[in-house]
Amino acid sequence: MNKQIDKLAWLYIKNNKLLVARSKNKTAFYVPGGKREPGEDDQQALIREVKEELSVDLLTESIRYAETFTAPADGKTGELEVKLTCYFADFTGELAAAAEIEIFDFISYEQKSLTSTATHKVMEWLKAQSYFN
């Protein structure tokens, strides 16, 4: 059985492009989010991670489940996978890179080669669900 990194992710689409972020010293972009801390549920962890990475507050009442994806973990060897549980949500505040985030951007479906393996899968799903024109 493969080992899994269990992560939560925020999907935000604007002008037919997906919000992605890149950590310092990394090359691939990924959907913002991260791991739960002990005692946190999905919603609490997602709100905290997005605030830490992008300085905005997700609106609790707007958070809705999208889909869960598994993919090989980027930059890891062997059987390690990432499990990405994705949610849509609205937010308040001004997007700004913080913590380990070097840059964020909005990318089109055609730019998916710039993303991690898991984010690539997310973008394929979004395209199939008609979130991209």
C-alpha cells in the first residue's frame, strides 16, 4: 500500500484561470492549502492554511466540497502519494503571498504543465466539469 500525504486544497477560479501558488525553492505551482493540524476538521485546516499562505479569509458559509484526487507526490521517491481533498470557497481580503509562498498566479488550463502532478489532475477534472471554457 502506498503511503499518503493527506492535504486540503482551495480551488478558486477567476477569468477562466485557476489560482495557484509556488513555494520558495520549488519549481511547480500547486493549488493553495496544506495539512491538518491535530484536532482540526477539513474546514478549519483549509481556512488556516489559506490565511497562512495567501493572507485572505475564506468565508466559512461558502466552503463547498469539490472532489478528492490522489497522485504521486512531487519531489518524493518511492510509493508516496498525495491525497488532495479540494474545496471551492469565496474569500475576503487581498491576496498576498506569505509564509513559504514565493509567488501566486492565475493560470489557464493550457498552462497546466507548470503545475504539480496533483494540481495537473485537478485541472483536468475542472476542465471536464466545464469550469474552464
